[in-house]
Amino acid sequence: GAIGAAIGPIVGGWLVDAAGWRWVFGLIVPIAVAAAILAIVAVEGGHDPEATKPDWPGGAFATIGLGLLVWGLTIATSGGPGAAYYIAGGVAASAAFLWWESRCGERAMVPLGLFGTRSFSAITVLTFLLYAALSGVLLLLPYLLISTGWRATAAGAAILPLPLIMGAGSRAAGGLAERIGARWMLAAGPVLVAAGFAAMRIIPGTAIEFLPHILPSMLLIGIGMTAAVAPLTNAVMASVDRHHAGAASGVNNATARIGGMVAVALIGLVLTGGGRGVSIDAFHAALWLAAAVAVIAGVAGWLSVPAKRA
């Protein structure tokens, strides 16, 4: 995962410089095809004989609801018409999703009983907030750099310390979590990430340099994310019984993606000039908001594991 996160922004930046930003979307196609072939060829089959049939209506309600909500937020923050209708439709579809899942009980795509434990609910909140804050900042930063004259390749490389730290430190962070307890790691990690966001406020509107303006904050964010993510999966698995492990893992991963998706949909609040630039004042305000969100995620992390487990 860390290798992919390190390579992606650089390759994507090179494509923007060499062929234009639309080609970044084309880059997904060969990667998806290769992943599908690998799954067919290398992943063993097998199934749980006690598993229920897929919850197709639940999947449809969730897809429609999230799609409409995100599209509505995107239009609302970019000044387009009709945003309220899309948001209302998304809320209605999401409400239908919850209604359907409550009827399905254990057969649901997202068994609502998972949220009956404080631990799983707190971990879900932590995941949503932390990845929303991170995704928003990591999208805006390269965009700001490009708008101030950086080449897209260099802007993508500017966030390279983050995945490198996560890749190099995850094993050690997992061992540390076993010694001191996941509770401390899940609380301290997001707080370090918040400190990294706050440190990023020294970035000026022009003449941005990597070493003094970006690297210190990237180091803090990288260390914080490594501390939080390493024990997160174990905490998710420990919060539910074995029968629900697959559903819990799926919900947690989906929550991370949804958090990032919502943050990206709100980027229009920071863009200027019809999307061609970034307001440095709005960027600094977004950093404070991201830092506050990360701190709340740290509180959720502290609450996610009972004190006796720490």
C-alpha cells in the first residue's frame, strides 16, 4: 500500500506534465485490469457455506445515496445549480439504505448490530474523520503547489515522505502497539497528524520551498498516520466476533474511502479563478479545520479501546 501511494502521485504528476490531466483517469484502466487478472489467477477460491446471499438492494441504496450526496456537495461548493435536489435525493436514498439494512438484520450488507458496541462505533468515527482530513489536505497541497508554479511531477513527489514513513514504520508501530496498547496509538497518532496540519500553515502563497515549508509537516503527518493505522485493523477485528470480522473490515475500509470522498467533494470551497487556483487564506483555514477534525479522531481513538485493554 505504501509503495502504491508513493508511486501514484509521481506517475500521475508526470502524466499531467507530459500529456494533460485527463490522462490521469486513463491510468486507472491498466491498473484495474492487472488487479483483476491477478485476482483470477492467483487468489484461491472458496466460500463460507454459512454465508448469506449478497445484499444487492442494500448495495444499490448505498451507491445511489453516496453518489447523489457527493455530487450535490460538489455542485454546492462550486456554485452550480440544483445542488439541493441532489443532496435531498442522497439523504432519501441513504435513509432507505438504513431502513433496508435494519430489516435484513444479519443478512444485511452492513449489519447495523456492528454499531451496538462502543468500540466499533468509535473506530468508525476515527476512520471517517482521520481519512477525511488527510484526503482533503493531500489533494489541496499538490493543487496549491501547481498553482504557484510547481510542475505536477514535483508536486506529486512533495508528499512522498508520507507513504515512505508509513511503509518503513508500520511493522515497528505494530510492535509498539502490542507493548503499550492500541489505545495510546489510536489516540496519539491522529494528534500528531493534527500537529502536522497545523505546522503546514507556514506555507506561503508564493515561493513555496520543500525543505522549510513542507517536509516538517509531512514528517509529523507520516509518523502520526503510521502510529494510528498500524493498530487500527487489529482494533477493528477485536471489536467484533469472528462471524462479523469480514463485515467489520469491509465497513472500516469503506468508511475511510467515504471520508476521503466527502472531503474531496468540498474542495470547491478553497479553489479560486474557476478552479485554476487556490486561495491561500482558505487553504490555511482548511488546515485548521483538518487539525481540529484529526484531534476529534484522536478522542474517538482513545474511546475505541476500553482502558483495561490499554
